[in-house]
Amino acid sequence: MTKEKLSEELLLEEEVLKQNEIVLFNDDVNTFDHVIDTLIYACDHTPEQAEQCSIIVHYKGKCTVKTGAYEDLKPRCSKLLQAGLSAEIV
């Protein structure tokens, strides 16, 4: 492997490592429908994806609902919080 190719692969790995996540937490307040609708709106989920995440959150207590660059996740997480959901970027 050439030195240039190795450097390129390391840079790609670093980009992947810099990915952040929005973690959604369970609560006893919001309905499944509200969580699903909010995930579709804020995170561009499909209805099926949003439903699966809401079920995971309900039974496991939390779920990663979006992965990406911090700059992309910050406004999405704000929308979740404004909708009354409990979420954070990690």
C-alpha cells in the first residue's frame, strides 16, 4: 500500500469517528404517535423507521435516532426538544 493511499484511508476513518449521535430517551408523557410524528419531522425518518425507534425507546429506555455531523444534528435535536421529547447529542 502506498503512503498516499494509507493517508487517505486514515482520513476517511477519522471522518467516520467524528460522527455524533442523537439519543432519544423514554418518558412517561409522550404518546407513540407524537414520538413517531416528531421523528418523521425532525429526523427525516420513514414511518416504519420512526415506529421501530419509538418501540426500542419504550422497551430499552433509549435509542440512537440519527447519526451525523454535529452541525446537522444540532437543529434536529432542538426540534425534538421543542416537541417535548428527551434527547441529547453524544
